[in-house]
Amino acid sequence: MRETYHKELESISESLVGMATLVGSAMGRATGALLDTDLQVAENVISTAGQVEDMQRDLENQAIAVLARQQPVATDLRVVVTSLRMSADLERCGVLAQHVATVARRRYPEPAVPQDLRRTILEMGQLAQRLMAQAAEVLITHDVDAALQLEQDDDRMDELHRMIFHHLMDDRWHHGVETAVDVTLIGRYYERFADHAVSIARRVVYQVTGEHADDLAIEWPTTP
Amino acid sequence: MRETYHKELESISESLVGMATLVGSAMGRATGALLDTDLQVAENVISTAGQVEDMQRDLENQAIAVLARQQPVATDLRVVVTSLRMSADLERCGVLAQHVATVARRRYPEPAVPQDLRRTILEMGQLAQRLMAQAAEVLITHDVDAALQLEQDDDRMDELHRMIFHHLMDDRWHHGVETAVDVTLIGRYYERFADHAVSIARRVVYQVTGEHADDLAIEWPTTP
């Protein structure tokens, strides 16, 4: 009984890591589709979101089964409840990767990102993928320092997001309104994706220390 | 014991309704701040988000306490777990209202919304508030028809969102890129707010019927 219980808890944790890996990879491919104007990759990412949704539903059912059968208390209970929140974060990340791919598809065969923003968008995409890989690692290791590091690394995402806005507001912007709209949305999708990775790290901190990460003197990321 | 238990479940449900009421009102005031360029109201809405966050945290602790003490099974267990997801939706809605107010504040004393989009944004704001009021009602009544109706009413939000995009893409757009960026983000905030209201209604449907709302032949709202 005890053994089954721990296997079940472990299985939930593995599902979370699996979801994080999948959405991180999806966002990486979405960035590729965007910058290489690759329709096939875009379509492929768009079809991933359904898979993430299914994983989320499975994880929710798994968690409910554990709650019903094992009636965990104290730390274990918090772990299961927190897993539910994390799986919602990860499901949302799948949708955000899908959104990025959808912008690539909508503008195909034109590139959605103008030449002078490619480097910034590439960095956002890579950072998003890296933050999610860090979140997956934190899910496995429960390393509080790594979780707090992730929050600091996310500051760069906020900075990149602000750079995009400054670029858009610059009088020399000459790519027209349609591109401005696309870039605004793309920037927001990456920033939200990173926020979810931060949120997962924060919840791990809470699981381990019983303290909310913002009480450990870290600020929430803000949107410009 | 039994009585305490039902009081606790009821209290969770009341907290959800309270959160829905608060974020609905916040979004209404944010729309007012945006269209009336009212800095004081904008500031007031921005300070609400912390309150919603506190309510969410309280609700989460309440839910965990019920799970630990009462160890609910079957339907009651699903109700508690679903409440956690709903409270996350509502917390996010508080942030979205805050974002709308932040756009109003950032552009103050200039209006963020150009004259020719005021009517559309007003309708989005009113619809957002109405959808959240419907969601609160569904939380109280558990009326499946009303929940499904909410999804249909949300179609109008998607239509308004598309209208904004068409307007932005129109060659006659002459409000510049900064306004285009603001309007893009505002449109997205309202649409996401409405999505969360729909999501709450869907979860009530699932609680009552055991079937996911999308199996009842309703499509997820899509982003243009």
C-alpha cells in the first residue's frame, strides 16, 4: 500500500516533468517556425497543444485518484495540490507555444518578425526554452537555490520584453501596424511562458520551505 | 462533524463567488478608467489585484484544510479540486483587470483608446463584466444550461476581438504604432478574461454532469 502510494506520487511528478519537457520543446520549435518561416514545423507545434491538454487531464485524474485512495495529509497533500496548479501552468504553456506557431502560420510565407528584431526574438525564444528546462530540473531536484536563480534569469525576459516595446515605440519603426501587432503578441506569449516557468519554481520553493517565494525577497515579474 | 464539513464546502464556494464578484467589478472599473482616462480609478483597480491574490491564497489554504481534515471522496473531492482550478482562473482575472488599468495609467492624460474604437472596447468591457457575473451565477446555481449559454455569449467576445484586429490591419489606421500596441494588448486582456469565465462555467458543467463541456459539442474560443 505504502509502496503503491509513493509510486503514485512519483508518477505525478514524472508527468509534470514530461509536460515541462514537451512544452519547452514545443516553444523551441515554435521559435524555429517563426524565424525560419517553416510552415510544417508550425503545424506540428499547433498539433502539440492537444497532447499537452490530454496530459493535463490525465494528471488531474491521477491526482484525484491519489487524494481519494490515499488521503494524503501534510506535505504529501500539499505536493498533490501544488501539482494540480503546476499542471495548469504547463497546459497554458502548450497553448502559448501554439499561439507563437499560429502567428508564424498566419504570416506564411512572409516572416512575422522583421530583420531588426530577429535577434531579440531568438533570445526570448531560447530563454523561454531554457527557463522551462530549469523548471523541469527544479521539479526533479527540489533545489531551492536553482528555483530562486530561475526567477533572476527571468529578469532578462522582462528586459527583452521592454526592448521590444521601445523598438515598437521608436519613431523609426517602419514595418507597419500588422507587424507591430504580431510582435506585440509574440512578446507577450514568451513573457507569459516564462512567468509560468517562474510560477512552477515558486511552488517548488513553497513545497520545500513552506514559505512563498515572494516572502524570500523576490519580486513578481511585471509587464511593461 | 458532518455539519462543519458542509459549512466548509459552502465557504469555499462562497469565496469563489466573492472572487468572481470582485474581479468582475475590477474589470468594469478598469474599462471606466480606460475610456474616461481616470487616473484615480486606474490606481484603485491596480491595488485590487493584491486583494484577489490574498483571497486566492486563503481559498487554497481552506481547500487544503478540508482535504486534510475531511478527506472527501467522489463528488465532494472533485468539487474541492475544481475550486482550486477556478480560484487560479479568478486570480488571473484580477491581474488582467490590473493590466487594463495599467494601460490607462501609462497613457494618462492621453486616452489609450482612439475615438473610433471606443464603442468596441466599451462592448468588450461590458461583455467581460457580464460574462463574469454569469460565471458567478453559475457557481451558485450549478445551472448547466446557463453555463453553456455563457460559452455561446463568449462568441461575441471573439467577434469583437476579430473586429479590433481588422481595424488595426486596415490601411486607414492613422493612430500610430503605440496606440496599435495598446489596443492589441487591451483586446487580448478582455479576451483572456472572458476565456477564464468560460473556463469556470465549463468546470461547473463537469462537476454536475461528469462530462467535459467540449464533449457537449461546444468549441473552445480561439484567438485570431
